[in-house]
Amino acid sequence: MKLPAHFKILFQHKIQLMKKTTILFLLITGTSFSQINSEIAKSAVNIEMLFPEGKSKALILSYDDGANQDRKLVEIMNKYHLIGTFHLNSNKLGSDKDFNYLKKEEIKDLYKGHEVSVHSANHPNLVVLSKIDIIYEILEDRKELERLVGYPVRGMAYPFGNTDDKVIEAMNGLGIEYARTVGDSYNFEIPKDFLKWFPTMHQFAKAYWEPNQPEKDKKELELFYKKIDDFLQTKELAILDIWGHSWEFGNDQNKWDEGEKFFKLLANNESIYYAKQIDLVDYINAYRNLKFSVNKTTVTNNSKFDVYIKINSVLFNVMAGSTMNLNY
């Protein structure tokens, strides 16, 4: 539609007035168009999390049940300076009903430097229990494990890997800050929901799950080592979370040799943050709670952890309890 001439004149007059007002504002404030564009650009920059010391990878080794083969497993981990997270059933410790479990009196010393975590008191399938029984299984296990190790136990692995909304709702307020399933993701992503933590993969993938399947075992081992190599080669932020049970090794020296082989592959790598699972949760939460100014030139870290971030390829260490300017 064609505007009448007097409307055109009025419209042009308003445009000129807006331009003059903008120029006057810039003269008064000493701001330039380039500065405004710069501020807009900074507010849109991407902030990347890095792991402690600016590392780009993190490794979690997560083992369930507390069978007596954990003694040998911990010995091998310690040999390669690796850190494990061990999910234990406190009411089964000292028992030999299913297989031989560790004794309660050895728990604290055996897992020194590693993490002890909840796996329920008796290892039931939590999804079929009533709410009160779910609460009992988690709290009873947590309380007894804390008595044994002498520190707050804040993590968990679901028995059989099973959970649902009812189980997670029952867990609210029980002090559990992460809970691992057994649903292998085969990726290295940071979990969005720590109570639905999907690991990368089972140790050896699914090799040895069925007896007398050499061809299947070979393919699964190839997949397992391919994922490890992908993790070691990636330039992206990555978490490798391997889970399993020490009793799966049994007395088979070939399996123990295979286990030591992949531990050695992952050891002593300067780009890897070797972590207890709860430490990784605490660190990620510290990053997520950083407070940035609107233009992303100032940040406050209210946590007790130094947090490493990268902006436009520039690395920053935002020290615990500090506010800092970000020059990039």
C-alpha cells in the first residue's frame, strides 16, 4: 500500500530524530558503535567447561557389589595410579551366600584413595519395592557405609541398573547426588541428570557375557578398545565411564590380563582427570553455578573448587571463592 506524502515526511522525521538521539547518547557516554557491537559479541560468546587443571577428559572406573576380587582389582588400580568408585551392599559384606564378599573391617583401608558408594543394603530390584522399602535400602546402606569409611557417602549405583520415576522420587532428600544405571551410552557426554547416569560402557563391552562365544567376544573387545581409542583421540570435552564387577574376572587370568591391559592404556595421561565419581559431580556443579555478568566479562565462583573454563581459545582458572575479570 502506498503511504500518503505527509506520512512519508513524518516517518522520515522520526528516523532522523532517532539517529540524532543515538549520536548524542554516544557523545555523552563516550561509547562508539564499535564498542556496542563488541559488547553484543561478548554477550554471545560460548563458554566451555574444562576439567581440573584445564584437562579435556575425565575417567570414571565404577565397580559394583564388593566381592572379594575387589582386593586384586584395587591392587591393579593402585599400581597404575587410577581411581575407582566402588558401590557396595553393606548387608552382604562378610557373606559367602552368593559369592565371597569383602569383610566390613577391611573396607576403609582397602578403598583408601577411592570412593565408596551406595548399592542398596541387600541388592533388591528397587522398582518392585514400596516407597518405604526403597528408602530403607538406600538409607540403611548409606548409614552403614558411612560408619565403615568415616565420610559422607553421596553416590549410588542402582541394583541391576534398574530405576524409574518412583525410585527417583523416593530418593529425594536421602542425600544421594548421583545414581548410575547400566544402560551403556557408548558416548562421552556429561549426564544432564545425575540421578539417571548412563555410563559409557561395560568393561570389555559385552565380551564374555555368554560362554563359548569366541567370535562374539572378539568383536566386543574390538568395540571396547575402539571406544577407548576414540576417547583418547577426541579433541572434545569427554567423560569415559567404564563399569563392571570384579567377580566377572573370577579366577580367569586371561581376563585379569585383559583388565590390566586397558588400565595401562588409560593410565598416566596428562589430558585425563582421574576422578572419583562424586568429585566429578561436585566439579560440574561448581561450573554450573558460576555467576557471569551479562556481557560475560566478569565471573564469580562461590564454590570451594577452582573451575577451569575456555573462552575464544583462552583458558581461565576461576579460583574458588573469587570474582575475576575475563580479558579475551
